[in-house]
Amino acid sequence: MTEPMRSVVDWWFRDRRTGQIVIGQFPNLPLWLFIAGTAVGWLATSDSSVGRLAWVVATVGLGWWAVAEVSSGVNPWRRALGVGGVALLVLRILT
């Protein structure tokens, strides 16, 4: 890998605290809430109370995860993922 390319990779993916390359991590609680809420939402009808609760759980989980990544992501890549999560959250709420 060339030096300029290594610098770009380091800037985007290197954890500023540990120095390790971090692209993804095992899901944390907010992300598990989003995953579980989304899965239940697919199985339940959207006009049922279970479907509405699943939508709320998934939306809250996504918002919690996205704000946490934007505010304290370990590198610019993780913060960019958080911004994408915020954009998805806005789309979920507006549609």
C-alpha cells in the first residue's frame, strides 16, 4: 500500500485511543434493539399494537446508536456510520 493510501486508511479507520483499525464491532444494546424491533416489525402487521411497538423500539434503538456513534465514534468511519443512521432515522420518522 502506498504511503498516501495508508494515511487515508489510518485516518478513516484507526481507533484514536487504541491505535487499532476498527471498521465494525459486535452490536451493542441500542443496535440490538434496532435489529430486534425491525425483525419483529417484519413479522407483525404494521397496524397491530405489536407492530407499532416494534417500530418504536427499532426507531429508539437506531436513534440511540446513531447519536452515540456521531458523538463518540472511535474514528471518522464510525462517526460517518452514525450520520447515516441519523439520516435513516429521519427517513423512518418522516415516512
